[in-house]
Amino acid sequence: MPRPRFVVFDLDGTLVDSQAGILRSFHATLRDRGRSASDGELLHLIGPPLGQSFARLGFAGDEIDEVVALYRRYYDQEGVDLCHLYDGVEEMLEALGDNGVRLGVATAKRVDFATRMLANLGVRRFFACVSGVSLDGRLTTKPEVVGDALGLLGEHEGHGGWMVGDRREDVLAALAHDLIPVGALWGYGSRDELSESGARVLAASPREMLRLMSD
């Protein structure tokens, strides 16, 4: 495969291990509604849009919008800051930037949370754009968010670009925009999930990802 001209990264499970804050916010939301779930059940819900995740937990109709709003209040208060970069991520981003590869973020997280998280971790400077679920409801699905990132990067199609993510939704969004889908095995998704969804490349670590992009 040719070297990428630009790379769009997922956030949770790809650049950042945000599991602690997400699980805390899920648990707080469920307690508020008189429900509960194990960490194991909730780990499978990290990555997809929140509405889908709460639907899998048994919520339906207007109740989904209500619990999503409640989750985001908890996340804003204490969840968003409970995160850290995966080992090797900052070095990978710096090396790609030094080699002229333009970088963007496309996440199912709300865009203001994503921007805040990257700034707090000291890596916002590496990205030409950060796209996420919009506050006005215009962008909600992963393909929409990836499309927005491409537009902000000045790319009207995905040719020449890679999309790196750890879940099925990342792979499918990449394919929808003709990006090369690359699976991050260090995240929350499994090898089988990424392979069966159509990932062209799998990498075990950010350092291996950098090597693949530099070959």
C-alpha cells in the first residue's frame, strides 16, 4: 500500500485510553435510572455512538435521548479527564507530522469533549482538525463525522488517506469514504471484529503503526 498523504484517527481506544471515565459515566447514568451493568458488558459499548450503546442496554424511544444527555453531564463533570495517551502515540503523531502527513481526528465522542481531551493531553497541536458529534445534532454517525473531517482537511474523497480505529464502526466509516481502514489492536475491539469488518491492515501498537505508514 502507498504511504498515506493524510491519516484520520479515531480517539477512544486508538489515541487515548479513556475507559475509566467512560465506565464511570455509564455506571452513574445507569444508577440514576435504577439499572446496572458489569464492566465487561460496558466495555463492548465503548466506540459506537452513545445512542446505539444505550439501545443495547435496553433503552428505547425518547428515553435514549434522555440517558445520553444524562451520561454527558456525568462525563463532563468527572469522566472526560480520566484518560491517558497510549504508549507511543505522541511519538507516532510527531513523526508523522515531521514527515508531512496531515492528521485529523474523527470520533463518536462529542466534539467539545474530544477537543478538550486532546488539549489537556498536550497533543491537539498535531491535528489539522478534530471532528466529532456536533452540539447542534448535525453530525451524529461515524460516517458523517469522518466525512466532516475529510472536508476540514480539504479532501473531498478518501483516496490517499488512511483511517485508524479500533472498532467495527471505524472500519465501515473508512470504507464508506474510500479510506484505507487500519485496525488498532491495542484498543477495545478484537482482531476478529476488525478483520471481519474489512480492515486492510492490523497493527499491534502505535510504533508498529508508524512503521507500516513509513514503509
